[in-house]
Amino acid sequence: MSRHADEAPMRARVPADIERPDRIAFGLSGRQLVILAVTGLLLYAAWTAVATVVHPLVFAAGGLPVAAGAYLLAVGRRDGSSLDAWVLAALRHRRSPRRLVPADGPVIPAPAWVATTAGPGDRLPLPAPLRLPAKGMTGDGLIDLGADGTTGLVAASTVAFGLRTPGEQNGLVAGFARWLHSLDGPTQIVVRAQRVDLTYLADRFLAAAPGLPHPALEEAARAHVAFLDDLAGQRELLHRQVTVAVRSRRGAHHAAHHAAEAVRALAGCEVPARVLDGADAMVRLAASLDPTAPALTPHATSDGGDNL
């Protein structure tokens, strides 16, 4: 037995605050300092305006909630975002229209004689045009996000991590950590699971069984069909699809380069992967936008495709 066989699985430390803004003073970022400074100046201006008519204790009682709210707004966090950004996003969501329709331009108002039974003035608000983040897709499968840059999609497979020795697990973890540390742009790993229906495979095997050249092969095919039916009845099978999206603001060339680098880095972790071309990227995006679509037919792949 080798020396590495008894090693405990290694843990690689990956910083989770790589996008944290720089601290300028007192452990606070520039945004936090601006919020606190503006609040302090407003309170000071209000005190100088009413100092002759309001008792200091009364002003302190009224200004303390304002100062506390500004402090929470500056240093608080919610769902991984700063509290001020979260509040602004909530306000934008509140003011944005709820009904969106695909349209190239503004939605044409309905005729005046069209009446509704709900909404302000007995009329429902008009739907707004649906604006998707993607502006288009190139033949190479790169997604144009407009001002947000370009995204490339990589289809990745999975690794039987639990079946590896501790030494092999350490190597996989170290390789994956090196890839994460090498990232210099936004990267997202999406794992999507769907129920798998084995009826398609069972029907194909059953239809092909009578044409097999030997009765033993036909018997084996029918036994395999029975096995698939029994497996589908006893277990809930899932079809797992792993997609890595890499984005770059420096143009399509850099996005394609980052996608190719992701494939090479994942290959070092023994993860089969490939860059999706235009047709495959379109199919994968369409599937992600329709979660209720029928599951894909399960099949074994060796090029970084989908797995059961």
C-alpha cells in the first residue's frame, strides 16, 4: 500500500470574498463611507437648522433611528448582497411591470372600447416588452450579452469521487482548486437534474430483440428490458446535466479562450468537458428556459456530455 493511500481527503481553501470591495478606512469600503458621511452631513445640517428651537435630547431621539438605519444600510447584507443594493433591487422589482410579452418595440395600447374588470380605472395595465439578457448567439455558441460581455458554455461530466483513493481525491481537489484560483472573470456552474423515463430505451430493445441473430441474444435483450422496467419502478432515476458558463467583457475572442481554458483545466481534474457549439448551446439554453420539458433520452457519453 502506498504512502498516499491512508491520506485524509484534502480540503482546498478558496476565497469567497474575491469580489469584496477594498477597505478604505475603519474597515469600511468607499460605498459604506459615502452612505455614513452623507447621513452624518444631513443630520448635522438638520441640527444646525433647529438647534435654537429643539432640545438636544429630543433631536438625538429623532436622529438616532436615522443614524441606525444608515449604519444597517451601509454594513448590512441580505442574500449575499449589500443591504443598499438589495433595497434598490427590491424597489426596482416593485416598480417594474409584472406582465411581459415578446415584442420588438413598445406594446401598442388596446382600443378605448376594450374594457376590463380589474385594475386602476377598471382597466388592467398594459404588458411591457420582454427584454432577455441575451442579444444573440454566434455560430460558435457564444452568447452576446450586450454591455455585460460575452458568455461561452462548456458541457462537463461528473467524477466518481467516492470511488477514488484518498490520494486520488486529493489530486482531484487540488486540480479543481487550481482552476478556481485561476479564474479572472465571472464563472457559473449550473447542475440541472430531470427525471429519466426508460420507456424509450426499453421499447427500442424490445423492438430489436426478434431481429437478433441468435436466440440467446434475443433472450438477453428481453431480460435487459425487464431489468429496465424493474429499475424504473423501484428507483427515481435522474438525468444530471452540468454546464459551466464563463463570461468576459473583452469580446468574443476572450470568451472563447476562457471556455477553452476551462475545458483544459477540468481535464486536469479528470472531468470530461467540451465547448458547446451553436446548435448544442441553443438546445441547452432552450432546455433551461423550459424546466417542464420532457427529459432527454439517457445515453452514455465520453466527451463531457450528460450523465445519469
